[in-house]
Amino acid sequence: MRCRWHCVLFFVSCFFLCSGCKRTAPNPRVENVIGTVCSVNAFEDGSEALYDSIFARLAEIDALFNVNREDSLIAQVNDAAGVHDVAVTEDFLFVLNTALHYARLSNGAFDPTIGPLVALWGINTDHARVPSEQEIRSVLACVDWKQVVVEERSGQHYVFLSKQGMALDLGGIAKGFAADEITGILKQHKVRRAIVDLGGNICVFGKKKNGDDWNIGVKNPFNPYGAPALVLSHAGGGTVVTSGVYERFFEEGGVRYHHIFDVETGMPAERNWSSVTIVAPETHSVDADALSTIGFLLGFDQFTELIGVPVVFINNDESIEASASLSGKLRVHDWQGNDILFK
């Protein structure tokens, strides 16, 4: 079941939190880690010790999943492709197995072995380019999640990429894992309310000080720098994750090439929508991270039939499709700036 608005999205938005809470605690800690800008605000329960613990954990996660670090565990697994297996940690195993689960569920639309394709295009680097068809065909031969072998020996898990040239890229799920880990630390420290923003992966924890629902803005993919075009009300805490064509891209010859790839073609996925937002409970950001990409690749109808979690699509004609379960929780702005409550 779905509801659809054909309203022009006038207000630009930024995937940010409109919390409405007066800050009585130290300013949130903001650092660049795990390949993005990470912000954590624990409000009145914030402390240097808490933030130190959180960002130390993020540094640990970066050391596992950052493909651009030669010393990361994922780089070690990739370097050993087709040669030998590599011992991995429990955290690495959990994220990889979650990624493989969603690869299986999406019939390969979400593929954690997309690393060679990502490296070939170089999107979000200073060497981004449009590769030749021959180059794309060559690396696609190394993209196959079914060729990832996970084994256990004497209580230790090992990962082996069975073909030389294969490479994992868990960027489509690692930020969600990091957000869930932060939520766990907040709970351990008995934090009453918090906002976590890991480069657009938004988690809200607890309740606002005045008891109102959290309000989470969703970017307008056609002009993502400004006030939110969509606002989601989220009670009690949860996570909101968006995948869109505006996040990482380059332009050449008047064409935009974004970072969400179709593994069937090896090209950035050409779809009739520009962003997909998943709404999920807290501690499920790792799932929402993968599902936002899957939603973008599959489309509203196929995704909702397959998955059934609350989702919002912003289409290329500036219309909006949303799950019926978001009734009463989603506001949009029409071209005159009128606030429309989705019922």
C-alpha cells in the first residue's frame, strides 16, 4: 500500500535533525572519521569521557573497514584475494555476514564485492573518471558476492575472496554498524537523549527534553543545501538513512555520475527516483544502511513487496511515494511553502 504526492519540492533540505531541544550540555563532538563527518550530541549527559569513548570506537571501526587505509583489515582481506584467507574479528564478521545476507535477499543488487567497480570509477576522489566498456566488463568479472568464503577453524573465523582481483567494499553498511555501536555506548552510559549524525546516517536516542517527538529532515536531492523539504516525526528514538544521487558524484559532459552502482551494467544506476529514505528502530541502522541502497536499486513497488519496512522515495518528477505506515509522521512542503501532513 502506498500514498503519493505530486507536489513540487520547493524547500531544499539537508539531512539534519530539527530537535527543538535547548542545549544545556557541552557542544556536540564533531570529527572526521570513518570517511565522513561524524557528530554526536548527548546534551546534558555529554562529557569528554563519553565522547572520547565514542570516537575511540569509531577509530576502531575505521581501522576495520576503511578501504583507503593500507593497514585496515578490509585492505588485508582484499590484498589476499585469490591467494589465501585472512583471520577477521567478530565485528568484521558481523558486518560482512549482514552484507551477505542482504546480497542474498536482494538477489545480488546489493553486493559487498563491488570494490573493483568503486575503485575503477574513483567517485569522490581526485581521479574520478568514466571508464571504458572494456574496463567495466573486466572488473565486473570480479564482482560476485557468492565467491566470498567464510570459514571457522579452532574458534577463529577467516575470510577468503576466491578470485584474484576481487575486493570488498562495505561502505554501504559500515556507517550503520558504527551508528548502532554508538547507540550501545550511549545506553551503557545511561544517556537520556542524544543525536548521532554519521555523514547523513541519523540516529535519535531517548526523548526530547520537552517530551515531543524528534523531527528529522530529509534532503531535497535537487538542491540539498538548505532547510528540509520533508520532515519525519520519530517518537522515542530510531534511525533514518537516505541514499541519493546527490551524496557523492562527479559530472562530465553534462552527465552526473553518482556512487550507487548497478552491478548488472557496471554503471551508476539510472532510475526514475533520486533518493530513498529508510525509517527503522534504534539499533537497526546497519540494516537501514543496506536497505536504503537496495531500495534505490529496486524501486518502491519491488522494495515494499520484498522488504516492507517504512520507506520514502523522492522521484525525478519531484513527486513523493511513502509507506502507508508513515501516515501522520511525515510532512512535506509544496511549492508555496505550505506544510502538508501525510494522512
